Amino acid sequence: MINVVSTAGIKMLPTMGVYAATKNAVRTVTEILRQEAGPHLRVTEVSPGMTATNFVDSITDPTTKTKIEGQVGAITIPPDAIARGILYAIEQPPEVDVGSIVIRPTAQG
């Protein structure tokens, strides 16, 4: 099982508290599932950083939206970078459980 979370739950910013909290809820559920799943289910959480998507369109706070729009064009990574990270976790042998992967642009603070 792969759950896609976000680096917003790792580096929290003002005005994004609820979003960060929901990401950390998924992170917690993923870790508990990993512990309870037994030896035949591998569970991984992937936290993407700034990725070239339409995420900014959903931001309603004008100040936050403007700030993130400026960053998005400058430092985003393509979605296939996240896909390669997920593939890495999946391709591991059955006895290897990759618990957590953080994938972000090298320029992301």
C-alpha cells in the first residue's frame, strides 16, 4: 500500500495548519497500518514536495496563493519524479518495507 502525503506535513507554514494536520493524519494512519498489517503487506508513505500540478488553483488565501505561485514556476519537479520514487518502493523484494520517502526539489527550503 502506498499513501501519498506531502512535505507540507513536515515543514509547516502559517495559513496551512489544517492542510498540514490532514497530511500528518494520513502519515499516522499509514504508520499504524504498517505496524498492524503483519508480514505480508508492505506499507509506504511518500511525501512529495513542490511538484508541477494544478494544486495552486485550490488555494483560497490570496497571500498564500501569490507566494506559492511564485515558487511553483521556479522550483517544481515533474510528477514523474514522484512516480519513480513510488516505483522504487514497489520494486523492493518482499522482505523489504520502505516506510517513508520524501521527494522534493533540491531548491525547496
